[in-house]
Amino acid sequence: MRAGPSCHHPHMLQIPGYDDGPLTLGDGYLTDPLFWPLHLYASSPGEEAQRAAYGVAKDAVMELYRKLSADDEWPMFTVPLASGHVIHVVYRNSEDGYGVDYLIHHPTWPEAEPLAAVDGHFMGPGLAWPELLSAARQRPRAGKGVDDPNTRLLLLFPALGDAHLPPDAAAVLGTALAALTTVEAPAAVARSLLATQGLWVPAHWRSEADVLVNDGPHSYRNPANTFALPGERLREVSDALA
């Protein structure tokens, strides 16, 4: 995911330690109802079911997909947290493959840390359900980025992987879907998304010395994995998302 130093154009955005490509502000996509079927695709149970659920034409979705996956612009979305941390969602369109990267960063860190990656070599999950809800509803102190709670929820949803969901999870997700998409049966689609939960097996989360970690074999937040975030980062990420 990381690359060495690269040449940046002045108008391009930058994420410390993430020098892969030409990052551009993607917020304009968030008001396009076609964006959400694409963004939630990895969490959907199949192409036909997805088209039926979202009520969108395949040709229209594919046209937007071509825009999102253009190699000269990598759309990026930023979710600021109350702690001063930010979560970046990046549509990575590199020669090595297309994917969506979820990173977390704080101004005091030398570089952003990975939370999850949705692609053929997926990494995750990066969030437990309570953290997803917290990140969606937090009111950051200041800074630019996505501020609507429903938008934040759907934007971060593909990083979720939680085997233990509360009874109201589908209702919460359904409310966001009803607000932002053309879904005719948001409650049913919400239940389907929560049953699938992306490319990984939903993880079991637990608290270790007040740090939330999981047992996912592909997760940066499983301390048993050799590629896991360092201990101090695991704690800070856990605190920021609490």
C-alpha cells in the first residue's frame, strides 16, 4: 500500500506516508445515489441482488465506476474525529490493482496507519459496530471533511466486521440507506449488508487492557498478526474510535 517518495502536483492532496497516487477530493460523489451501490458493492450478496435492491441500471453504475477508477484521479474522502484523528477513504487506482483503502492519521504521527483495504487482497476488518457508530456520530472540533452522520456511516461501513451486532443495527443502517439512496426496502437491504459484512469473516472483538482488538486473520487490529499495528497505535486507534 505504501510507496516511496513521489512527485506531487501542487493541487493534489496528500496523506503522510501514503504516496501511491494523485489524490483528489471526492466529496462531489457523495450526493450521487449511484455512488452508494458501488461503494457498498463488496458488502452486497451478488450483482443481480444488488441491482434489485438499489433500483439502479447496470450501465449507469458502470459509467460511474469508470470515473471512480480512473488512474489520473484517486477520489478521497475524509472523516474527522473528535480526538483530532481523521479517517481517510481512498479509491486507489494503481497499476497493481483497484481498491478502497481505509487509513487513520493524527497530525502528530509521521504517517497514516492502515485500517482496512477492500480489494482482491483484502485486509480487515478495521471497525467494530460500536466504533462505526461512534465515528459516524462524533462531532469533530474543527477541520474539513464529511460531517453528515448518515454519510459517515455508509462511507465507513465497508471497513466493518463484527460477529456480535446489537438488535438495532439494521434499523440504524436502514435509516442511513433511506436518507442517501434510492433503495425501496432499506430495512431489508440493511439486514443483507449486515449478514454479509464485506470480504472477511466477521471478527470477534474483545478488550485487552482497555484496547479493543479482534481475532481476524487479515486484520491490522489483531495483535496476533505479524502485520498488526504497533501496541501504542492499537491503543490510540481504539481510544479515537471509542
